[in-house]
Amino acid sequence: MEPFTVGIASLILIVLLIWCGCYVGIALSLVSFFGVWAIKSDPVIAVRMMTLSVTETVKHVDYAAIPTFVMMGLIVGKSGFGADIYEVANEVFRRLRGGLGIATVAANAAFAAALSAARAMPLWRVVGEHTGEGRIAAEATTARLRFVDDIEIRVEAREGGSRVRVRSASRVGTTDFGTNARRIRAYLARLATAPGV
């Protein structure tokens, strides 16, 4: 069968399956499997491609992060942390269709972005996630002398979004030679590159 014809038929079939209530992942998997089978005229090739695709997808780090993000949303919802962020997001989005969903995502996104950025920082270790207070506690180890410094991140709701405040303090000595300021700037730069921020 010609690939162009299979592609058009696949698009139509995907839309129909999703419209009938089939889960998106299942619809895409079935259509791609049968599409490859139709193009190559060999079910063995379709099985191998499906196996390879699943194996490569599961290896990707995003699929470890998505369940963590969903669990974080559950924790935020149960703890009540997202109440003020949710109220602000609800005021902004409630007149839109699907506004409740948009508000819920907006309420969880700020804390999740701040937490994932903290976890991604080199030489940092997150030691506390206080979702009810919107606070993240972390420790940073200096590269050369291995001093441990304290970091506190607070996520506060503001109209039209959220505000993130960061504090870094050395445990030892009277001066840090600008280490804490550089650390805060590096964290804020990483947070600014997070999706949806």
C-alpha cells in the first residue's frame, strides 16, 4: 500500500478511535502498528518497530518525571498548599472553558517547576519538600572544600502567577566570596528555562 494513503487513513482512524473513547496512547499504538504493517506488508517488521519504540521510550528520563509530577499534584492537592495559588489561577481562568483544569495545572506548575529545578542543580540535595507551606529546603556542597550550605526556596501565589524567593546561606565562615549569590542566580536561570515558566 502507498505510504501517503496509509498516512491519510491513519489520521482519520486516529481521530475516529479517540472520538469513540479509545485512550490516545492505545489509538496511536494500534494505528501505527497496523500502518507499518500495511506499508511494509510484513507483520514481523511492525512488531520489531513497536518493540524498539517502546524500549527507547521507556529509557527516556521524561517518563520517570511525569509520574513524579502527577504525584506532586496529588500531594499539593491533599495538603492544601495550592489553595492560594489555586484561588488566583481560578480568578484568572474561571471564565474560560476548562478553566478548572487550567487553574489546577497553574497551581501545581509553580511548585513542581521550583522543585525540579532544585533537584537538577549540580551539588544540590533536596532535604525537605514542605508543600503545605510552599517551601523547599536543600543543601549545596561547595566543589572544592566540600562545605555544606543551606538553601531555602519559597513559592508564593501572586495575581497573574507566582513569585519564587530563594535564600542561600553558608554554615561556616563569615564570608562566602559571592558563592551564595552565584548559586541563587544559577538556580533562577535554571528555573527560568523550565517549561511553562
